Amino acid sequence: MKFKLIVITLLFTVLGFAQTKGTIKGVVTDKDLNNDPLPFANVVVKGQNIAVNTDENGTFSIAIVPGEYILEFSFLGYENATEKVIVKENETIIVNKSIGSGSYTLQDVIVQKATNREKESALLLDQKKAVEVKQEIGAQELSRKGVGDVASAVAKTTGVSKQEGSNNVYVRGLGDRYNSTSINGLPVPSNDPEKKNIALDLFSTDIVESISIDKVYTSRISGDFAGGNVNISSKNYKGNGMLEISLGSTINTNAIEKNGEFYLQDGPNQFGYSSYGVPNNPLSGYNFQNSLVPVKESPFGGNIGIKAGKSFDIGKEGKLNLFANAGFNNGYEYREGINQSVSAQAAELKSFEQERFAYKTNSTGMFNANYKINSKNKISYNFLFVNSSEQLKDSYFGYNRDFEGFDVLVQRGTYIENTLFVNQLLGNHELTKKIDFDWGLSYNKIKGDMPDRTQNTLKFEEDLNGFTFGQNTITDNHRYYQNLTEDEIAANLALNYALGDKENGEAKGKITLGYNGRFKNRDFEAIQFNFRFFDGLLNTVVNPDNLDTVLNQENYSNGLFNIEAFGGLRPQTYTGEQNIHASFASLEYKLTEKLSSIVGLRFERVEQTVSWRTQLGADTNSFNRNEFLPNLILKYEVNEKQNLRFGASKTYTLPQFKERALFIYEDVTEVKVGNPNLYPSQNYNADLKWEYFLKNDELISVTAFGKYIIDPINEITLASSTNDISFINTGDSGHAYGIELEVRKNIFEIEGDLTNKLSAGFNASYMKTDQELDSEKVRNETDYNINLTNERAGFTGASDFLLNADLSYTKDFQNNKSVTATIIYAHYSDRLYALGVETKGNLVDKGMGSLDFVLKTKLNKNLGINLNARNILNPTFKRVQENAGGDVPVLTYKKGAFFGLGLEYKF
């Protein structure tokens, strides 16, 4: 009886309190965007440990006992605002608040527009509401994971990986030729003559607002698509003014161990620039500018950056936002390991211990001006400058069957400088209540230089107890110069017509008509000066670290060596011209309350011409194609938290200029040569995706996908003593299919005056690729007489399994203090590098994983200190040749771990 009385008393007490509560309701709006509703803003009752988020419409509601309170309104990247309220019993208080960015900016977070916020929860909201299948990573997530460049950022997303030792990004196991890159929706050219896409690690995340990866095709994307399109959205500042300076330092454990004996080649300056090239009169004297004596360096890398932005009101409605960023970073790396080529019986053709000293730089400058003329008209200008450089000093010591009986030392010094200029002008105009017009124009220029690559081959003479020059052919000792220039003009035009009542949010969909044009011209030239040594010099012992004492004007004048080139002073060249005109139409329509669709058709006229004059001959090759590319997307809203999506499309894959030009590029252990008979592949794609949005920043998704590719293109190893690799349509068809899983989940979260949150992210993909290999087809369609080892294989570059996982802990303290710690793990399984021929096995990169740790702190509103540790596990990279007798390692090394310390200060 006593227990019942206690329960009844407690029940009436609880009911009594419930009846005396009041309610605070309201809408939070975005001051910077015409007071549009602001989803997922934070509303905190100070001192009460009560906090809520606004919903998709910016509304909130708080039930609270009567009293006097202070509400605090906040959103990432916006200024906080407060409001004093008095709550009375059984009354509802309406508090509407408009907040904006003002003079406040958060590191790596600058807000552009409601559908493209950097906050992870807002990007998920956009993903949830869109009919298109979207996958984005924003500045907030980039900052949390301490990602420094776009390539590393993209590799954190589902089904995407980055090839070790290169800039290649693989989307669903499909490599460079199957993907495309754009900035603000406009295409950008490659900086590498061997690649279709620009190296994504050139782009610092300091200039990035968000990165989207389109893996499901729509009509607005170029038809040269099979894996995915990576689009970089540049930052857009909004506020009364900001100035931020950052400093940092990075070390590589392998490089630090070589401190005191870290050497690079002479020539380039520390900032990654050079001013030299082919010397005057190179065939009539030893007139080369750079010394062959290595230069000692201290392997401590660093970075410096500055950001500034300001907004100006112009007239009653106009607003001009300006943002500029400039930065420089450099880094040193060292590695050593096996680098060799072997026969099908595992006999060594070339077998070296390779030692590599590397130094990289990246200079970035960006300026953008975004002018909102009024609520219906906006224009913007974006300028981007990137200069990157890489120095490699390689030494290969071991066996070369061309020098039977001697230990061989090959020394190669490589310097590459790439410069990119991007100019973009974009506009958005509301012509009527139902018609919008979007347009964009760009002019891009790439300059890629390899000035004065040096190579010297030496053999160890036991009788002389020293090294002498090795000369099997005159190319064994040379200096090489390469230059690429590419100009590209692109245009995007799109007219959107809303179906239904757009103003009242009752639009049933839209019709889009558009045009894309892309016109690029490439000029590439290379010249190599070979040294022919005579007996007097071939029998002379030389110091490998001081070849200037031998290769000089005096010995040239004395007739100890000659300098020769294949075509005299006329360089080997190829030129490429590609013109693409595309028109497209799409219909986005809400078929029922739950079912929406996008139906599109794209037509492309593709014209590509390649001309070359090389040591293998001179010729011109061209093709013209008309491509009709239908596509379909369906979205079914199971409920307010779950979506089902389906996508299907037809696309194609173009061969690149370098792949079709009969040009030879020689590395120490492999040679790549073009194939003029290469032609495009045709691709058929299908996707089925289920999404479950548990909360505004939590997600579970599962995607099944399949691709059928006609005439797939692969890199194959040709039957040759130099281990040549070329690009071939290796069979009639191939297919890829797989499944992707993504999970974002908060493990715990406590909100109030302080924030305390532990969250986890996980994504994984499993796929299988298979293609038929037809040696007869290759012999009929090309000049290469080969016998492929296998009748079937996977796609080159494809991994069966990819995994990314991260665990983040965030703690916000009072007085603008905070700390975020993130552990990140990534893994890829074995991937095919090149197909084998003549009973040689395929070349395969063995699977490996990496572990990173990032710690970001804010000591106050001005000062932040960041720490990061990357590649902590330091696994061994291994490439093997899968011969019948077992795997033979052909390339092995460890990169070492990387540790960084950074300081950020805001004025």
C-alpha cells in the first residue's frame, strides 16, 4: 500500500510539472541567403543542458518549465546569436532568429549556399532530398580528418582508392581513363602527358568548399565516363572580413634517418621553379648548365599559408564577396627496395636495389569574386594558379643482363615542374518565375616541363676496383628534356524550366536543355642527348658522385666522347586536338508523392586527331564519333528516412593523346609506347541504392552496381627485352559488378553548453571484374604480334575490396576552446597493374593498409595547434609478377611514417 502511494504521488508530481511547462518555438533563418530557412542550426538553452537542432524547414520547439532564459543560436561558420526569453506556464513563446556569417569564419569552412554547406549533416540533407545520386565530402569533414589535398580526400569516400606511388585515383576499381575531373562543373586538363586527369593532390583543401563524386551518370556530365566524375567546388567567403595565417612542419621518418646524407640533383630551386632548358649548341660542345654532383639537403618539410576575405554591400540588394588564398608547402621522402623485371621462368632481366631521394613542392594561389547583383542574378569569377614540382634522385644497383658479369649502377635524376592556370566566369539568372539560366566559361592552360633529366650507367670493374661507364647502347647515358603545353576552352549552358508552382514549393519537376563544349590542343616535344664514349674514357675509373670531372668541355674537346640525338636538334613531337560538342536534355519529374525520376539524353560529337614525329616514324591518326547517351534515375521515398534509388546509363571511354601517339617513354626498368590503333570503349552502367538516414548526421547506405564494357582498354606487357608496356583494346567485352556499404553513426553525443561527441564512419566496397582476352583480336587490330598469357583477367587497376574507417572524438570547451581527435584507416586488396604476355604472369600490386591520426585544437578564438601522424603502420608496398612457378617480387619499398605540426592564427 505504501509503495502504491509513493508511485501515485510521483505520478501526480510529474503530471503537475508537465502541466506547468511552457513552449518556445520558432524558425532560424539564413541572413546571407535572403532569410531562407536554416536546417540543422543549433538552439541551446544556456545553463540548462538543453539543446535541439532545427529541422529541414529551420523550425524548432522546446518544452521547458517557466522561467527566464537565454537562447543561443549557432551554425558552423556563422556568428552566434542570443535571445532573452521569459517562459510562462502553458504559454507558447515564438522566437524567430536570423543569423549570418558576419565577420566570423571557421578554419576550412566557408558557407556558399543552402544546398552545398560544408557541414556533414547539411550535405547529408542535400543527398537525402536530391533526385540525383550524390556523394559529397565537405570542408568540415576534410578539416576533421586533417586531409591536406583533394586526392587524399576523394580516397576517403566509398568505393574510391588512390594508387600507391602515383597520383592515380580509382573509382570502383576503374582507373584514370575511366574517370573525369572538373572544377565548379567545368572541365580541367591533365598536367601529365600520360594521364587523362589532372593529379588531384595538386589541389590543397584550403581552396575547397566541397568535393562531389558522381558515380551514377546524368546528362550534365561528359559522356567520357565509366568510374566517376570528381568535381571540386572552390571556396566562397561571406563576411565582414577575415585574415588567417598558418605555419607548419612535416617530417618523414625514412628521410630523417638519412639526415646528413640526403642528396638531390643540382638545378631546381627550393620553391619548385626552374629557368633552364635545352642548352645552346648541345651537339657541338658540353654546354649543359646543371652539375652532375649531388646537392646535400636537410630533409625537413614545411608549409605556410595566408587567407583573406571580405564582403561588400552594393546598393539595396547587391553583395560582392572576395576571397584569396596563397600557400606553399614542401616535403622530403626516402625509400629503398627491390626494382626488377623477370622472365616467365623468373630469370632476372634487370634486378636492382633501388634507392630514391624525393623532394616535392606545391605553390597555390586562388582568387574568387562572387557578385550577387540582386536576388535573381549572380555572377562569379574564379582564378586558380598551381605550381607543383617533384625531384627524384634514383640509384639502381645490381644486375642487368646487357652487362653480364658486372654489377651495374644506374643513376637517374628527374625533375618535373607542372603549372596550371584556371580562369572561370560563371553566372546564374532567374529569367522568370519558372525559368533559370546557368552558364559557365573557362580558359585553362597547363605547362608541364621535365628539364634536364639525367641518366648515367656505370659498371663495377673488379680488376680496376672501381666504376667505369657502361655502354651497351648510347642511350645508357643521356640527358633528356620534355615539354608539354595544353590550352583548353570550355563552355556550359543550361536552361531550366520549372513544372508547377516553383514559388510555393509545389513544383513537380523541371526540364533542362543545355550545351557543353570542350576544345583542347596539346603540344608535346622531347629531345634526348646521348653520350657515346670512346675507349679512352670507357676504361677510366670514375667517381659516381662527381661525374663533372669526366663529363666536361675539356674531355669533349679531347675527343673522349660525343653527344648525339636521334634527329639532330629537331625534337620528337606529338600534337593532339580534341573538339567535343554536346547537347543534352533532361526531365526531372515527381511521378507520385513518393516516386521521382530523371530521364535524360545526351548527344556528343567527338573529334580527336593525333600527329607525331618520333624515332619510330611520323604519321597522323584521327577519328570522329557520334555518341548517343541515354540515362535514367528513379528515386522512391520509402518513408521520411529511407530512399530507394535506381540508375542506368550508356557512356563511353576515350583513349588519350599519349596512348595513341607512337611515342616511347623510357624508365629504368620499363618502357611505355603508344598504340595508334587504340579506339574508344562503350560502357553500360546500372546502380541500385538504399539509403537510411537515422539522424541528420547519421546514415546507412547499401549500393549494388554493375558495368558492361565493350572493347575494354588495358595496359599490357609486350613481348620485348625492354619489358615494354602499351595500351590495347584487349578483348570484345568485360564486366564489373559489386556492392558498397557506408555507415555514419554517433556512438555517443551530449549537447548543451558544451559538446561532447564520439562518432564513427565506415565504408567498404567489394567488386569483381572480368574480361575476355583475345590475342587474335590484338594482332588483327594493331601492329603488335602478342600472345596474352591468360584468356581472362580482371581490369587493370581494379581492387576486389576497399575499406575506409574513421573514429572521431570532439569536445567543445568554454571560451572558444575545442579539441578533435580522429583515427583513420584505409585498406585496398590486390589490384592488377599490367597484363602479362608470352607466358609471363600478370603484374599485381599486393593489398595494403594505412593508419593515420589527426589532432586539431583551438586554444582560443584566434589560435589553433594541429598534430598529425600518417602511415603509422608503414607497410611494405609490393608489386609481384604472378608466374606459374609462384609470385616473384618486382617492386618493393616502405614509404616511412609522416609527422606534422601546424599553427593557425586568425586576426
